Amino acid sequence: QSWSWLRDRLGPTGVDLRLAHAKYVKAISYAKVKTDRVDARMLAQLLRTGLVPEAHMIGAEHRETRDLLRSRLQLVTRAVRCRHAVGSLLEKYNVPTPEELPELARMQAALQEEQRTLIRTHVRRVEAVLKTRLLPTADVQRLVWIPGIGKLSGYALVLEIDTISRFPTVRHFHSYCRLVPGADNSAGKVRHKRSRDGNRYLKQVFHTAAIRAAQYHPAIRQEYRRLSRRKGKIVARALIAKE
């Protein structure tokens, strides 16, 4: 993310800035000797020939809000870890409640609960700011009408996608959202593989939306059950998320 301040400084001056995709550049320009001079020369050659694989630079109007939404997810993850830590203590001492733990273990559980309470307060503060900034926007208002999409999911879609026009086709969008498997075809054989390429936040949003839609919308639940019988639950959920 260190490119953002450079873009803010140089963008208004008219400098043509390109954000290279680090992983794909490395695949194209692997070299045994790696120095700043070698890297600069290789990047210049790739740029001259039009071979720099570019990554998307989110607009300045969405960047800070998106980072705040991602920080909310980190806070939620920490709160869940605190809850699991208390559960691990209960399991370790085979007791049903924290009050029945030994003195020092009880202190650990209390600290975890205090930390979890504080984190949940921070999460609510973040959500309040996001609500005032995003909920009234037209894009979010349209998205929340889609089965399985709630307010926070709508926020994530608007901020992580940034602009849908940057995807040439719907297949490119599916791939970016990690809703389709990777390919490892060889010798006429078709193989699928898991890939971490793409946006993990969008993948999480769509899979969560698929679960919620299958729970609360009869038509989608019926389709999910039909797919589950034919392809299994994991593939069925992925197909619903893709739809």
C-alpha cells in the first residue's frame, strides 16, 4: 500500500503512473542477480514493450473508507480469537463456565472477555462511520435488495470493486472474486486447482451471501439443495455465490 502517497503526490502533476502487479512481474522477469539497478532496467524494458502486468489503483475517494472497512474485519477476527481463547480454557479444565476455572486461569478468561468487549465497541464505532458515508449512496441501496446481501456486504462490494468497468467480461470479474477454480491442464487432461489469486474480501462476501440467501430465500434454498444432491455442498455453495 506504499504506492498511495506517491500517487497522491505525482498524480496532479500529470505523471503517468502504473502500478505493477508484483507477483506477475516476478514471473515474467525472474533473474538470478536481483538489485535495484537490475529491477529498474527490467521494469523500463517491460514498460517500453507494453508487458507490465498492471494492478488496479483504487480511487482516492474510496481508499480510506475501504481501509477502514478492512480494519473492521481485523477487529472482528481479534474478537473471535478472544472468544476461542476462553473456550480453550474451559476445555482445558473441563468446566462449563469461567467462574469455575482456577484463579489464574479465571484471570486469563476475564482479560480475554474485557478485550473482546473493548474490540466490539471499536467495531460499532467503525460501523457507525461507514453507515453515514455509504448507506445513503445509490449503489449500496441497490445492492441491499439482492438476496443475501446486507449493509456490510454492500459496503464491501462497493469499496472492493471500486468500478465495475475495469473488468472486460463477467468471467474476469468471477476470477477476480475467486469464485472459479484455477486451471492446471496438461496433456489433454483438465484439472482444477485452488488459487489465492484475486480478492479474498470479495470471495468472503459472496460466499457469506450465498449461505444467507440459501437460508432465508425459498427459491435459492431449493436450487442450493438441488445442486447439493448432484455436486455436493461445497460446490453448490460456490455456484450459488457465483450467481
